[in-house]
Amino acid sequence: MFLVSRGLPRIPGGLKRDVLPSITPLLLMSSTRTFHIACIMASPAKRKAENQASPAKAKKSKVQIPEYHLTPSRRDEDGEIVWPAPKTQIERAREIIKECASAQKPTLILPDKDADGLSSGAILYHTLTSVGLPSDLISVYFPPKGSDVHDESTRSTVTEISPTYIFVLDQGSRRTGPLYDKLHTCLVIDHHFAEEGGYPQGAEFVTAHDCPPVATSALLTYIICLPLHPGLEDKVSWLAALGTHGDLGNTLKWQPPFPDMTATFKKNPKKSINDAVSLVNAPRRSAAYNVEAAWEAVISADGPQPLLSNDTLREAQFEVKQETERWSHVPPKFSRDATIAVLTIKSAAQVHPVVATRWAGFLKSDKMEIVMCANEGYLPDKVNFSCRVAKHARAREGKDKVNIIQTLESIVADDPDLRSRLGESFARGHKEASGGIINVQEWEEFKKLMGVGENTRKKAEAKTPEKRKRAQKNTLQNYFVKAA
Ligand SMILES: [Mn+2]
């Protein structure tokens, strides 16, 4: 296997590995509590702020979300449940994988960088090698920090490798030109919303998005690949669990139509899978953006256990926790109409989504709709922002339902010049969890339009969110169940 690597630009201000204190002993006892103690030792002032502002008595959410697996399924004309994707798509995907193995040609895998994408990539990789494709014909590529597979970096890598087969996994949808100008077969495996034709030109695709309860990319890849080789079940089942818990959270009930994973969880306890999710997701959030390390760890592991003791992953996790803690105490400012809270941070680590999620569960005003965390330190001259729906607004239905993308667009609706300068990376993602990357200049103008800081009445609310509980909250339930 070739892990194609491009030099990442060094981000000033990032936590370099050599300045990390000796964290291994601490992490050996790793728990939220241990980490908390580490932070307290580092910053007594922080402890004080936290004790004052984060009582454990935050009210429990009254929003009742049905169990994910109970989402009504789509049925075909014979009344059969269509899951996790249309049969014809799944069968075509299997054909392409088998063709690829027998063709013995250069093959490129482009997996997304999170637990779901990496697991999906590893399942496909193990499948291809099991059915006879030599590993030295397989390349795996991750675009650098701030780029995605539709950017120039990927195009030039593709040209360099000149693959006959390209697999694009869990990358989300975008209608683009072909990833490669020469003759090739491209298969997209995904579960994000896709507009009509929202794939690279000429690509074939299999998507779980239209077959609720929407499976993860790892689970879809698993179900596609499993029948292709008898030895796979043992090798990749834990990866299907890893990716699925990565996207859907660790409370998912593995009930039909989800496959029975009892044997997998017997061998690999849920706790070890869930701990591995957090570790695998850490490098992509760290300043160094060392996604390759997460891939190497996942592809060489035979279960979650080796991931739990992987020092590179642990160091990244430590850095991300520390950065999250550091920036979770910034007081929010509010939009003119008090519906949007804006937290401005400056971190080379990708902690803005986590900070937004934390505050979204904390701010209590009934008016509050959207919590936005803007990171001015993630990429040079850019502002990366993440938005989440405030907890109290999540139960809204019908025309009152919060649609982040629509709200962001409506703010600039009367300023077409600014809208065009905000570009394509503004207000991307899901209605319930959107974000974007914009230039500093446009960010300042956008803030003015929102009237950030003009509303001072809400300041009393600007305390600090309680420490995030271990349960993952921004699961795909938010994205898919409510997205209908
Ligand atoms: Mn995914």
C-alpha cells in the first residue's frame, strides 16, 4: 500500500509534539476525570470559572427522539425493505470491486478522515487484498488541512498515480467534473444528502442516504463487501462498528434492519469500540492534521485494542481535549435579534465544531436559535465556522423549525456582492449542523450584517457550558431523522 503524503504546511502556534508534557502516564489512567485534573493543575483560574458556571443540574432535554433503527424504511414494489441502499446499486458496487481486484491495476482509495470514513476505507482495503489485489497496487490519499477531494491537491495526486479504479468513500456530495481525465472507473460509496447528479462526472455511486434508517458509509461498505470473501467477517466486522458508532453515536441499538453484531461486540466490547472512535477522530482535529497516522493505526489493527494504546493517537486526543477546554470559556456575543450566539476562538486545532456543540446545549434563552463558533486560527487568513441548533430550539417543527443553511443565506440575501465573495464554502453541510470557510474580510462584513455585539441585553447568559458528557450528542440522528 502506498500512503500518498504531501507536506503539510506548518501552522504557527500549533502544539508541537516536543512541547507536550509527558502525558503517557496520565493517559494510562485516562478518563474524563483524570484529564480534568490535568487541566486544573494547569490553570487554577479555569477551575474557578468552571465551578461557578457549570452546575451539574442543567435540566434534562425534554426532546424525545425515537430510536434510530425505528425510522420507517423504504420498501420496493414487492414490499421488501430497501436497506441499506438500493439492491441494484449494491450489486453494481460488488461487481466493480471484483472487477478491480481481477484487473490488477493501480487503485486509489479516497476515504474521509473521520472514524466512519477511515473504517469504510479499511473495510474496502481489506476486501480488495482478500480477493486478490496486491497491496502495492493500492494507494490511499488524504487531502491536506483545509482541502477536500474536489480540490487541486487531489487532482494532481490522481494524475500522479494514474489509477484505473478510484473509490471515493464518505466524502459527501458535490457535482464536479471527473476526478481524473483519463479512462477510469470511479465508485462513490456514501450516505450524505446528494443533489441530483451531485457526484463527480462519470462516477457510479451507491448511497445509503435515501434508505432510512440511514446507514453509515462503513456499514454500507461492510454490507457490500461481506459476501465477497469468507474470511472478511472476522477481519472487518469491528470496523463496521467503529465507523457506525463514529457517526451515529455510541447509544445505537443494533436492531433490525441493522445487522446482528452480538458476536462482534462479544469479542470487542462496546467500550473499547467507543474509546477507539474518539482516538481515531483526534488526529484530524489536531493542529498537525495527521490523518495519515489515524489511517495507519486503523489499517494495521486487528481490533480496537491496538488503537487504545497508540501513542500518536493519544497525544492527538490530549491536544484536542486541551484545546477544547481552553476555548470553551470564551463568552459569546449575540446577534442584533438575539437569535444567534457567536463564539470567536483562535485555535490551529479543529475544535470549533465541539465548542459550538457544547454551547448549543448550554445556552438557555428561548429566542436563541443558532450557536456559531468561528475559528480565526485554523487556516491562515480564513475563518472556519461551525453552527449548531441551540438546544431549546431543537424541538421546533414546521415553519419554525431552525434551518441553519437557510438562516445564514437569508442574512446575506440583500447583499449579492458579499454573497458571491463568501463563495461556495459558505453555509455547507446539513440544515442542523452547518458551517463554512470564508475570508477574514467577508467574515467581518458578515458579522456586521448579523449585528454581533449590538445586543447587550443577553450578556448575563454568557457563562460557561457544563463539561460535555461522554455521550456523543451531535450524532446523525440530528442530521437524518429530523431532516425529512
Ligand atoms: Mn460518514
